[in-house]
Amino acid sequence: MKSLKKTTLITTMLGLSTSFILSSTNAAATDYSYLKGIEGDLITYCGAESAACAVVIDEFNQKVAEVNSNNKFEAKFIRLSTSEMMSRIKGELEKSTRAADRKCKSLADAALENCKEEVYKSKVDIAFYGTDDPYKTALQDDLFAKHKYPLNESIQPWASSITLESDNRLGGLYMGVLGLGVNTELLQKLGLPKPMCWKDLEKPEYKNQIVVANWNTSGTAYKFAATLLQAFDGDQDKGWDAVTKIHQNVSQYTKSGSKGVKMAASGETLIGIGFGHDIVDLIDQGFPIELVIPCEGTLYEIGPVGIVRGAPHRAAAEAFTTFLYEKDTQELLATVGSLQFPSNSEAAAPKGSEGLKDAKLIVSDSRYATKSFKNDIIQKWTNEIFPLSR
């Protein structure tokens, strides 16, 4: 595997500036006229915490009702982990995929795209939020339709990149950074040193003190996997050695990616592996937990949005994607503790998230977003690492 020595500062990736950190209080009121005529339903799968999903869906319903002076529309969400969302969508589209293979096989380019949109019949309109790797892998299963996501000076470069790289099938809504949540009270009680690096998690003093999500159910867990396998100058052998040794100290693999840091906050474990914005939120709530960005560097996530092929309510789905990019919508997330960096540069960065600006980030090898590469990694962990006694 090629050596990955590229790292960058989050300030560079985000284009952070005073104008980004401060809210544009003098900006004109948002024009929601694009919601005119929206009716019926919108069915979504959401990969964020339920509170974040709910606040955005509720606000969308309210704005649609205001613009149309009625309540004849309802958007709904089903909260799932990112990997679960992609698996469910793929299963729901299996018949459509086979039908498109038969009916559209002689077509190409725009004609092929139009044929697939006619043939595909989805149960859900939109998948949004969560972590980007499962979305990127799902592109290889052709689960998302093309859409004109915003690509302009108000959209952060990292958000534009996911749209361009996905051939306009995904949008980028926020950025999060993977790290460690360490319970400071438990750390003092146990008399242990604070872990500062991924390698520290291999030490025997952290036996049964680490919680991380299961690689088979969580996008966060796969981000952890991809981080470790690239954290040592891209040397996968060193990465797998670290995975194996850290496994010996894991007390529990959870279904949800955010569960580990919540357990650390409540004192159920010393160390939870998860995203920095979740940890910052717990700090703000007064829990005795500290955010550590490991010294070797870490990967970042982009919270995507994608319109599912054959979405039954396409007009509402397109309006909802526009709504998700609005400054006011992205700032809503901070009100329920979702403290990611927003992709709209006019939206205020959540209080407390500025502390992540010096995080050492790993620029990921693109292979980690491919279906076959991801499957090989998860299968190796499932078959060779997870069964090991600990």
C-alpha cells in the first residue's frame, strides 16, 4: 500500500475565518419560495442523532406549511446508523436494479439515467446525515440519483468535493473529526495516564476500558478502522497490529457509533471512540469528559445527503436538499448538540467546535471508500480479529 504522509490542519480544510466563525446577523431573510406547491409526504432515512433529525424535519414541515398556508404536507424520518441506511436502501431497490438491468442495458449517458429514474421504485426519498464512507460505497450500487447540489463560493471546498467526486449524486452538509472521549473523573480514580495517541490504547492498563462501535453496523466504526489502517504512514500491517492490540482492551462493541462516548461521559467506561462534535456536546452538558485528538492524526467525516433513485416524492426531495444547505438550517443543529462544522460558510460554527481547528487530519486513500476494499477490511476484522478472546 502506498505511504500516506499527507496531513492538513482543519483550518485549511474548512477555510475558517472570522466571517465563518461569526454568524451573519445582517444577512437578508432566507427566501423559502422554492417550497411553494410542495404537498404529499417525504420519507427520509437519517443517520444523525434523533434530536438532530427531528429538529430539521420539524422545521422543514413548519416552513412548508407557512409558505403554502396549509398543513397538507408531512416529512418523516427513520433514524438508522449510516451502514444500516445503505443496506436497507440497497435491499429495497433490488427488484428495481434487476428491472433496470433488463430494460436499460442498451442505453448510455442521459438516456440511461432517465431510463433508470423511470424504472426504479423506492420506498424512501432521501438519505441524509451520518458519515460519508457508507454513502461513497453505496455509489457503486447506484443507489442515488443525480441532483444539482450547490457548488459556489458559499459552500466549503470539502463539501463541494464530495459532490464533484460522486458525479453530483451526493451533497456535503457538515464535517466531523474522529477522536477519543476520556472520562476525567474515572481517569483520576484509576490513576491512569491520559491516552494521547492511538498507540496508547494498546497498553495493558486500559484493559476493558475502551468502547467502540461494531465495524459491521456503524459508519463511525469504519472511520475508526480506516483511521488506524492509515495512521502509521499508510502501513496497513502496523495498522492491523494496532487494531489487534486495541481489541484486547475493548470491553464492548456497540451498535451505534455515538454510544461509546456517551458511555465514557456517564462513567460506564474510561474511553469512548467517536466524533469530536459528540464529545464537545457532552462537555458542554457538564459531563466529566475530555476530547483527545490522537497524536498520529485522524480522519474526518462529511455528513452527506443523497436523493434515492426512484424517489416517490422527487419534488419534495429536491426542495429538502436545498433546505438542508440553508444557513439557518445548518445552525439549527447546534441547538440540539450537533456541533459539526457546517458546509455553508455563512453559517456560524458551533460554540466550542473552534477547539478542533488544530487537529492533525489524515487525507484518506480513496480505496477506503470502495465497496470491495471496505468489505475486505470488515471481513478481516469480523473473521480474524473480533473472534479473538479478550
